[in-house]
Amino acid sequence: MAGGDIMLKQTLDAYLAVRHAAGFELRVPAILLRGFVRFAQDQGHSYVTTQTAIEWAAMAPSKAQRHYRLGALIRFAKYARADDARNEVPPKGIFGHHRQRPVPFIFTPVDIGRLLQAASRLGPAGSLRPHMYSTLFALLACTGLRISEALALRFDDITPDGLLIRKTKFQKERLVPLHETAVDGLEHYLIRRRCVGGADNHLFISLRGQGVCYYTVYETFRSLVQALGLEPAAGRPRPKLHSLRHTFAVRVLEACPQARDRINRHMLALSTYLGHARVADTYWYLEATPQLMTDIADTCERFTKGDKP
């Protein structure tokens, strides 16, 4: 490997180290950027060039992915150029503006009930598996945890005040309080989980006694959703594991009509509970609550006219 190629790889390693230290996980961007470094090396380039960046980003199969690739590369290129001016920063908007985030799929209470019942009927009979999945899906639905956060939970993370979330998307710990019904459900599951024992202390484990992986949960969730016929209308988003988190956030907003004139404070509290890095990410859930959007618009209209809310 040429010295220049090594330098580009070292620059990327340094960039990722800085971003990780700042609390960003960057799992997907790291994979993509390492792919770019290999692509640049194959092209004989030792620095980031606009042409190489565009060619690499254009290899993605969709407009959204091309936009995402280029955005990740632009951020890296800015860092690289600050260290060496021979690196070029590609311009934004080459592949057009990225489309807005789609309105999330929202489960009805009946949908969630059917999902939990179906999970509780999973095999093998007499195993922990049906109890594990029904508890896991219920926990996601009633707390809004990210699936990665739920799968990382261990016995020590259960406290009298709630769940201690250690491995978060932004590497920040937070405490998630639990409703008494959630506490009861979790305690019933823990009785069965402790009977299984084993060296692994994850709350949610596979039939092999190890922490269950995301792909296994994803495949089980997808098969249950399909079997239940929870398919959206044409043009609407499909239900995903993350849809349980979306549903929680939307229901919390809808359940607090008395707080709608104090939406900023309410959104800040919900953002903290969900572990969002930016409150703006929490406001996105308003797109799935048209009634609340109407109320906020009315409040803003009254404010601009000088009326009290």
C-alpha cells in the first residue's frame, strides 16, 4: 500500500476517533467511509477529490442513499481538508435535496395487543422464547426504547427507579422510569429468565443462552407482522421494529391535551426521555399527530394576533 493511501486511511481513523469521542456512534457512516477509502485507493487517489467523491456516491442504488453517502463524505472531507488543503470538499446538492423523513407507521392499541398475543404463542413450547419476545415487544411499546438499547439491557440495569440505559445511540446514559404495569410484566418475565440462568446476564437471550441479536429479533417481528396481516395501504410506510418507538412517542403527545399550549416544554421532556440528541428530532413525530398539529397551528395563530393561549 502506498504512503498516500496509508495517510488517507489514517486520516479517516483519526476522524472517526474524534467523532466517537464526541459521542457519535457512526456505525453506518464508518462502514461507508472505509468503502470510500478503498475506492479512492483503487482509483490511485491519495486525497479526497470531488470527482472521486461523486463517482463513489453515485454507485449507491437510490437517490436517498447517494445523498446520504455524499453527506457523510462531505463531513469527513471538511475534517481532512483542515489537516491538508489538498483534500477537496464536494459541493452539496449534487444529487438533489434529500426527501423528507416519511411519516412513521403507527400501531393501534389493538395491533399491539395482537402482536403481543402472537409473540406469546411462539415455540418451542415450554421455552423462554415466547415470553422473551412478548416482553421485549411490550417493553418497546410502553417505553419507546430503541431496539439496540433494549437488547443491551442486563440484570444490573434494572433499578428501583427504572431502567438504566447505558449503551445509547449517542453514548449518553439515561434513566427510563417504568409504569407499574410495565414493572409487573417485567418482574414476571424475570422469574422465568432467572430460571434459565447461564453465564450471560442479558435480559433478552436466544435459545442458545446468549444475548439475542438484532437480526433474529427483526426476522421474528417481520414474520409475526406478516402473519397478522399488518400491512399498510399502498404508498404508506411498513411497520418496523422502530415503529413501536414511533407509536409510543405519538401516543404520549396525543394523551396530553392539557399540555398543548405548553408544547415546547412537553417536547423537551419527551425528547429527554427518548434520548434524542436534538429536540428537532422529537418534533418530527408531530407529523403523525394531525390533531396536535392543528392545535399548535391555532395556538401560533392566536399568538401572532396577540391573543392569550
